[in-house]
Amino acid sequence: MPEHLTSNQAPLGQSAPNPSGGGKKVGVAIVANDRISDWLLPFLESYRATNAATPLYLIPYDDNLTLTRRAADVYGVHLVNEDSRELDAMASRLYPLFPGHRRRLRKFLSLALPLDEVLYLDVDVILFRDMREVFGKLDPGKVDFIMASTSEEYVYNNKRDRYDFLRNARLFNDGFFLTSNSILSLRHFYEVIAEDEEIFHTVRKHGMLFAQPLSNFVTHRRGLKIASLTECVAGASDESFYKAKDVSFGADGGPLDGAGNRIFFAHWAGAVSLPKRRVFDAAWTAYAKQAAARMKM
């Protein structure tokens, strides 16, 4: 397991400069509430261990935030208060039958943060390495949007081939993405849906999928250049799935894939229970225990 960094987290309300140069403000964003505290707390502990030098922004999923607010205070997380009304209204229009799930679109409030570059992460994740390596890799028109893994089955249905801009589009899991609001903004989401909502409903995959088809659709409709983590960061693996095989651990304690590339994080995407016996589960369990102890201090 990674040792705790000695770097200090940026003060609340401020953003860290990008260490790759240029003085850009960067940060990481998550969405959470008390209902998913079993995932949130291990994530925060892993963040403290590996990424304390980069500000973390927590977007409320809803008002169920008693434990979440305390965790934000304990870990020095910026609790986001950006106005979500316009985004929530769009979510309500797109998914009128699912009021309890359409708040998943609140992850896109990450694009409204006062940052030059933002990395969004789902909280059913633990981090193994410093994500500062990922910042500074955007190159407008060449690298507009960085994803970690593809998602061929959970974005569109087979009607996508009717549309040229979707036919060969690169599909991604939006539990990890890095971009800039100068490239992709909330306003772009509103404009694309205002123009092409009918197409979106025609091609989107159904089955309790909400944010992911939308993030893909808007990105593809705008013709953004999508690159993978492994294409942008030397020696980075494109592996992050919690069921990963052929994982080993290097001299620094960080996980490596079968080719010896560095795994940056583990994602329990689609998991129906908390981690127990798989390759990354011991690290998750250790972080969960550390977080529980820290919350009692």
C-alpha cells in the first residue's frame, strides 16, 4: 500500500497549481452523500495517502450529507455549492421516471468548478498513485478528453450506426475523465441536448444508465478528441477494473498489470457488494479501517 505523502493539501477554497507547468489550477472532483459512505471513506483515505497535494472537491448527490460533511471537514475536502438547478432540470427532462437516479448527472458540475483542468472520479474507487501525472496532458484539438477505460456495452444501442458522428466513436467509462471547461463545459451539455435530444434518446442504451450515455453523446457530438490514460502518461496501465487478472505489486507497493505498467486506481464499477477477496480488496479494506479510525478521532 502506498505510504502517506508528506505534501500539504491546498487550503480550502484554493486550487493547486499544475506541477507540469503553466500555473494552471487543477483539482479532482467526486460526487457523494451519506448513503455511499462505505465507499466514500476508503476513497478519501486512499486520496489522503496518495494525492494530498491536489485539492479535492465533493459535489453533493443530494441533501443527505451529515456524515459526508464531517468527512469533508476531517479530510480537508472542498464541499461544492455550485447551483445545480439548470443541470437538475435537464436531468428531469431526460429521465422523468427516475428521480432517485438522475442526480447522477451532478458529476457534470465538475465542469463548473473554478479550475483550468478537472479530473472526475467515481467514489467506488481507491487510488494507488499520484494523479498529478495526468494533468497537463490536454492539447486542444488533439487531446481534449482523457479517459481510463472503454465501455463498449454501456453507452449506445445498435441504432448508433445511423449517425456518422457515432459510427466509429470511442466509447468510454465516465467513472474517470479529465478535461477542461474551456473544452467541455456545462453549457455545451445544454446546447447539445437542446439541439439533439431526439437523437440522444434514439441511440442511448437503456437499463439504468444515466450519466454515461450522456457524457459520451455530448463528447462525440462535439467531435472532441478522446485519448486514454495509457496513451497520455508514460508507463500507465489502462487497467482499473476490480476483477483484474495478472496483477502484481512493484517495489513501491503500487500495483502493476501483466505487462508491468502502473495501475493508477481500482474501480469497483458494477460491484454489488463491498470488496472481500479479489486482488485489490485487501488495500480497500485497509483504507476502510484507517478511515473508520480517523473519523472517530
